[in-house]
Amino acid sequence: MTNVAVIYYSSTGHVHKMAEAAAVSAEKAGAEVRLRRVAETASESVVAASPEWSEHVAATGGIATATLEDLEWADVLLFGTPTRFGLPAAQLKQFIDSTGELWNQGRLVNKVVSSFTSTSTSHGGQESTLLALNNTFYHWGAIIVAPGYADPIQFSAANGNPYGTSHVSHDTTPPGEEKLDAIDFQARRAVEIATALNIGLKAL
């Protein structure tokens, strides 16, 4: 069975909804799945200043926090992050920056990775955020599996980002059906490629 870890950061819930959808899709594709949020690093006063942020933190407190063991366990890593000035959120970046020992020992080599994001505005840095995450994956020796245009859903008006599923929230709009269909395809594609890769590597 293929192991999938969906690791994400979300402050107000849009990326969280995408991560949940990715986890469900991967499980339906036959994978063993772990849904993990990275630790919140913003101060309590900053979080409390935003009702949406503080409510989301309280609502998702029961979701397990990502650990390095989750990375070792997984065959597929699906990363989700909101965009922060065209870059991944610092909370996710801090978790990624803790992977040095795993990288040094080669334990992240050949992991299948794919990522998704959400922005408030239409040109808020979706592609640059996903490409920035890819820089890490190159160093790991991981295998990036992007959605590309490998499914008709990628040509729908709501989608079309070949780097990874990308949502525009305009602050308050959650991911809709077409967006969740795109994350479904992305997750299933990653599981399919990882399963084939594992079979092929074992045959060598």
C-alpha cells in the first residue's frame, strides 16, 4: 500500500479544506493517509487579533501536528500552504527547514511530492509559491509530480495552474466544487505515480 502524508498550514481554513479533500482522494485511491498540520508559530496576540484565524486554530486543534517521522513514513508528500508575499507561509517553511538530518541521510530521496496553495487575490503569487517549494524538493532528490494538463479539469475556468491546484479566496470564499475536483485529480495522480514508481524500483 502507498503511504501518503498531507502536510499543510492554514490560517483561516481555505488550505485546510483543500488538504482534507486531498486526504480523502488519496484514501479513495487506495493509499494509507495521514493528515497533518504544521505547528502555528505566530504569537497568540497576532492570532487573537483575527477572529477568522483564532477560530480556525481552535477548530483544527485536534488534527495531529506534522513530525519528521511522517516524512520518513510517506511515499507521497502533498504540501499545502497559503501564499505570503509570493512565498510559502513561514510556518510551513520552518517545518521544512527542520529536515536537514533526513536530507543528509538521504531519507527523502525518491519521495513523490506535489503541492497546492491559496491566495486572497488573483495574482497573489500562486505560481511563485509553488515553485519556491519545488526548490526544496530538488535538494531532497524527491520526484515532483505536478498536475500539469493531464486531465480535463485543468482546462476548466476555475483551474488551469499546471504547477499545483491554486485557489483564490478573495478573503472569504472557500474552495468550490471545481477546485476540489482539481485537488482530487492532483492527489490521485500523485498516488498513481508513486505506486508505479515503487513497483518499478522493486523490480530493479
